[in-house]
Amino acid sequence: MTTGTLKRSIVDLGAVTVSNTPETGSCESSSDSSVTGAPPPGCGAGGLWIVPLVTPAGLKVSGEIDRTTRGMWERALDGLVTGGGDLHLDLSELTFIDVRGTWLLTRAAQNLPPGDRVFLHRSPYCLRSVLTLIGSDPSPIEVETA
């Protein structure tokens, strides 16, 4: 990832730092978890944890994006798109994303102002393969290959 200075407000932290896990209910974020970017205890398998990144602007995503967590994913993406500018998504801890979650990502990227892009860092194979299948030309999504 590249570094830089914060040029705009990212997102309302309250909108994106809550994990919803079907097994345990709602996992509220604590100030410690928001700082470290780690999910609180018990917010692992089956949930989604989204933490705003300041430099570069974007999100760190952990867990799974499926029918139970898709609404939170959509709200987080919408919150970022409204600010404009390039977005960086650290997906190194994303274990699964369904086709609809991938479609929401492409829709958010297409809603960015002209010239702005979404950069996917360390994305899982399941996301890269679906992006290849659904494609868009020209694509506002750049997938890190290294």
C-alpha cells in the first residue's frame, strides 16, 4: 500500500466498526479494537469486521461477506464512495465474499467520480475469480498482484 496524508473524512466509525456474527449476535467494537484493527474476542468465524484506514484512505476487512453481513458491507462502501477519491481495501483477512458482495464492490467502484479507483490489496482468490468472471470495461478496480 502507498502512504499519504488524509485529505478527507473517511466514514462515520459507528457505521462500520460493528461486527454481526450469527452465532453470538452483535459484537460491538471497543476503542482498543478500533485502534489495533483487530476484531474483539468472539467476532471471528461467520462475522464481518470492517475498520477504516486513514492512510491510505479505505477499509481493512476481516471475516466473511455473505447474506448475513452484506448490509454492513454495502453501508461501509457507500460511506466511502460519498467522499470521493481513490479507495484502498486491505482484504488480507477476508476469508469469503459471495457474488452479491462482489457486485456491491463493483457498483461502489463505478459510482466513484471519474478517474477515482478502488485498489484491492491482498484479496482472496474467491474475489479475484468472480471479478474476472463479471468484469467491467474499463474497470475502476485495480487488483494488487504481488
